[in-house]
Amino acid sequence: MSDDFEKFKACAVEILSVSPDQVTMEATFGEDLGADSLDLVELVMKLEEEFDVTVDEDELEGIATIGQAYNLIISKK
Amino acid sequence: MSRVVLVTGGNRGIGLACARAFADAGNQVAITYRSEAPADSADILCVRCDVTNAEQVDAAFTEIEEKLGPVEILISNAGMTIDKLTMRMTDDDFSDVLDSNLTGGFRVAKRAIPKMMRARWGRVIFIGSVVGSIGQAGQSNYAASKAGLIGLARSLAREFASRNVTVNVVAPGPVATDMFSAVDDAMRDAITGAVPLGRMAEPSEIAAAVQFLASDSAGYITGVVLPVDGGLGMGG
């Protein structure tokens, strides 16, 4: 996996308090990772900082998996 | 247990009484002030900050975090009055008071809460006012700002309850502070006459309520408005 994904994974592990092997492209935030809406806001803020990008609120709609979130962040770089 | 406490507008009046009470109880206390740092503050970190300026708020928190650690207890107290009858009140008179008293509270809470969330422990206490509930002729701007804090506090209480961050309002009645010394004698007599307990509060009496809400004993209390008003607002 790319360095970007490793960086993304580290953020998710820290903010969501999950283990690195849980952070797969298919993992869903709610069911698989037990994240609630506050966790997601915190994660997005952390990702914005780490990747130096800005994500609008409406872009987050429908983002349910790690892969979707990762692709969104990478598309901003 | 020693906590890191920030009191905005902590250089005088209710804010200073809160800062002193928390410092005397062995906490690490910071205050923000706009005009002048208090004299009696050797054990208090004093940071100049105007809560109407988000950059200054961020800088003040950064300094406090570096010197004391993340803020665990936030007392949002900074505020101002521009008293006028509404017919004489300009849009700026109104919005300036809201920007300081209400939006200022939003700014400091927003800056403080992420660290509290991470710590899974936090206390936010807004200093409201009895006039936020009962209104006051000549203070429509101030009353609106203080009423607004209640909706703000209760929304934050719901948003962050799952992270063990409680958010409450202490609503003083008339308190013997500089803010009240601007009021003339006849007005002061009329106000204290309306208070069932027949006197103004001492700032320390407000601080005592704040300290209680900030304590571990108050861990199951969130979203409340605690009046400390000598009975003035009863039934409101």
C-alpha cells in the first residue's frame, strides 16, 4: 500500500481507537469500526491537517467506508 | 484533583472570583483579559485575548496548552454591556454585544472542546444572566446574548455528552462588580429591592456555583441553567 494510505491509516487508528488491520478499504465507519458522527468529524479534521486539504461538509455525504474517505482525500491533493 | 482551568474575562468581577477560587483550590488556572491583567494573580497565567477575534482565541489557547496543558474546565465569562433603550440602540450596539457575549462563547468553546473530547472529560460553563430569562429594559442586546447562551450550551451538551463533556450555564442576578458600578444608586436600590434575598451577590457566590458544576460531583449534570440570583428569576 502507498505511503498516503499508511498515513491515512495512522490517522484512523489514532482517532477511532482501532487496530491497523481493521483499517481496510472496505471497512465501514459505523458497523466495522464503531465510529459515530463525532468520530468522523474528528477524523476529517485530522486528515485535513495531515494532508493539507479542505473538505466541504456536503462532500462528506454518502461517505461510509474507509476507501471512499481515502479516495476523497487523495482527490484533493 | 488539579485541573487546567481557563476563565475568559478573568481579570475582574465574576471571572476573577472564579479564577481565584479555582487557583486557591490547587488548580492550574489561566485567564484571558482584554484591558488589564489583575493585580492579585501571581499563581494565574494571564493571557491577553479579545474573544471577538478567533485568531487571538486560538493563540491564547495555544499558549495555555504549551504552558499548562489542554484546558479541562472552561469558564466562558468574558462579556460586555452597551445599555440603551432599544429605540436608541444601533445595529452595531446590538451586534457588538452579541459578538462578544454569545459568539465569543461559541469561539472559545469550539476551540476548547476537541481536547476535552480526546480526554473523555471536560466541563464548559457559560456565565449567563437572569436577564436572559426575564429580560431587562435597556438591555435587549445583553439579554438576547445571554438567552442565546442557553441554546448554545444545551446544543453543545447534547453534541458532546457521549464524550463525557458537560456544558452548563450559571445565571447570576445582580452581582457587586464593576459592571454594576456603572448603574446609578436609585437604579441599584430598585434592582436589589426586586431580589427576594434583598441584596446583590458577592462574586464569590457565583464562583461557588461554577466550582460545583466543574467538579466531579456534578458529572451527571449537563444542559442546566443554574440561577444564582437571590430568587430574582424564580419561576422563569
